[in-house]
Amino acid sequence: MSQQTTVSAEQLRAQFGDMSLVAAMNHGREKRAYTHTFGCQQNEADTETIRGMLAEMGYQMTDSPEHADFILFNTCAVREHAEDRAFGNIGALSHLKKQRPDVIIALCGCMAQQEKNVEKIKKSYPQVSLLFGTHALWRFPSLLRRVLTGEKRVFDIGGADDIAEGLPVLRGEGPKAWLSIMYGCNNFCTYCIVPYVRGRERSRRPEEIEAELRELTREGYKDITLLGQNVNSYGKDLGLEIDFSDLLRRLNDVPGDFLLRFMTSHPKDASRKLIDTMAACSKVAKQLHLPVQSGSDAVLSRMNRRYTAGEYRELIRYAREEIPEIVLSSDIIVGFPGETEADFEETLRLTQEIEYDLLFTFLYSKRSGTPAASYEDPATSAEKQARFERLLRAQDEIVARRQAAYQGKTLRLLVDGESKNPDYPFTARTEGNLLVCVRGEDIVVGSFIEAEIEKTSLRCLYAQKR
């Protein structure tokens, strides 16, 4: 079992006290806050918690950093491009800080949890007044109060692997919501920085998760995604007789008309029990995101993924057998250090055999502090790019074929927004999370509708409400 603990009621009261103090300091003066999130869905969920705390402290949200009194970037360290974008955005605010010295610029998230980035911010980005890592998120109100009461710069990346329950959340508009069920990761894939910046796995108690789900359904959310770096590890640290499949069944029994999704699943922990549970539970979407990363056993071994391509194929075979309508997606890394042309061919062959409905493809991004950063890498950038483009072309052919198969079918959709297409003015999602643009009479965002697919493209289905 892990040593994670829940933040105490006394500690939480102190944070709510700091929220009240900041709100009092802002009394009578309109204060605006701007937030921007890089990276994964867990970062988006964290930002919603930060926005909830900001609202409690009297801040109004704004879409413009130029009009904000408080600016926050929630950062990602998984790929170099995300770090570069974050540094670029922070650098661009130097002029704003000179024009408005009172504006507070803050940085948080995975990138902010790394010492090398903390030192870089200290030395090269004086406009940043507040920096806190993933472990200090729940202490944000006290950190902000310190800045507001005179401390020039506050940096905090310390803290234990705690879980803080009961913090306010300010979610976005629409029928979708994130619901974190666990935090951290124990897998230590050799390319991944996540365990080093988010800590070890720690699961929320099932009653807390169920209570939050009930609240979300009361508030009208209908497309709810359960979040964790590896949801299939849920419960291992709790000392209870419950695993992720058991949790899904418990949440499926919550009254209401809604869909449950989850991400991300690790293939080494995904099981037939999970597939059976998905098949049996009417509110669990028939959608599975199962990152394979490579089709080569040699590469999977160097990645420390702890499954083989054959084991992965067998699980997918069982899923398609038990849930014929299942929508499958995956992640693949091209150009992992040491990947040969033969290794890539195995990945390409697996992709063509499985025929994913959606595939997220990435060129390997070297992350300092991970084992793979020191691996020999004889392949050239041009060779990696050529493989990457071959995979994209193959996947486009698969998607075109699978999308076209929906032509003429009637599907149940959840309308989730407005589109920029005047002929199909609404966006919606299938149970499998495929994007649909919809037209018809009396369409309301947040409602389930039946619609017939009129035409298809690589990225979208087009439908007429029935």
C-alpha cells in the first residue's frame, strides 16, 4: 500500500480561511483571472479546481490575459513542444508586466514540479511571481495570499502525495465533466516523466467519487470522464476489496441519464473483467482508449511497458468479441530510441490489423530525467519523420473506411456545442466519442438525440436529427 494521506479538515479550513482573506482584500474592486492549460485532461481538471478557488477568492474569469489581474499557466512536461509553448507564453507577458507591475503571473503543473524549470524561471523570467508544483495545488490560496501581502516571489514544489477532498471546482460550460478517481503513476515507462512530477499512485475513496458523480448528475452533466494516469490500477493502495471494474459497476448504479468514460487504461492492467464490466454496464460508454505505444516486443521491453504485442492483440480481440460496437483508440510513439525499420513495420502491421477508430501519434520527445534520455538512438530525424508519415497515411485509410461504414446509420448522440458549419450548426458525440456535426429542428445543447448519418469525412460524421 502507498503512504498517501488525505489532507486533514484542519488544513482545508486553513485554505478556505485564506480564500476568505483574499476575497476580503479584493472587496469593492473587480479582480479578473485568466487561466490557460497545457497538456492532458488531468491538467484540465486541476485548472478547474484552481478556477474554483479563484472564484471563492472573488475573482471573475476572463478570456483575455491583457485584462487580467491574475494570470496562470498550468503546464505540461510530457513533451518538449508543450514546455516550449509554455515558456513562449510566459516570455510574451514580460511587456505586460512592465506596463502593469501589479499583475500577478503564476505557473503551476508538471513543468513547474521540475527543479531545472524552477531554476530557469527564477533566473530568466522575473515576471513570474508565483510558482507551485502538482503537490502544492491544494495550497494555492495560501501561496497567493503571500504574494498579495508583499512577498515578491513565492515558489513551492514541495509536499507529500496527498489527496485534498472538498475543494471548490469551476467547470466549463456544456454537458461534459472530468472526474478524477486517482492521481500519480507507478509504472515508470522509460520515456515518461509523469511519475517524477505527479508522484506515486493514490486512489480516492469510492464513496467520495460516487458523491461527486451524484453532484455532477444533479448539475446536469451527462458525459463524465473518469481520470487517472492508469485507471486500471485503481484501488490497489486503498486496502479495500475494490478494483476499477468494481468502481465502474458502483457508479453505473447512480440514477440518471449519463455516460461514463475513462482514461487512461494501461494494457498490462486491463483485463477481461474490465471488458465484461463495460459490456454489462449500460452507462459505461462502449469506448476504449488503450495506448499500445509500439507493436514491437523489443521496443515495448525497452519502454518498460510490461506486456507483449501478442497479449495486447488478444485483449483487443476479446473486447471486439464481447462488445462488437466498441470504438477503439490508442497512442503510438514513433522513433523511440533504438527503434529499427523492422520494429516500425511491426507497429504498422499491428495498426493495420486492429484498425483503430482514432489514433494519437507522436514522434518521440526526449525528456531529461527519464531512462530513455540516455539510450542510444542511431535513427536519423529524417528516417523517423518518414515512418511517422507512413503511419499517418495508413491510419487515414483506416479511418476513412471505418467512418464510411456509419453512412445511413441512426445513432444516439449527445449534443455538446455549436459548430462553425452553417449547414450543420451543432456538434455532438456518439457513445464511442466520435465527432458529429448535426442539423435539424429543436436541437438543444446538453440533450440526447437520435440522428441519421448523412455523410462522412476523416474527422467528422454529418447527421440529420430524426
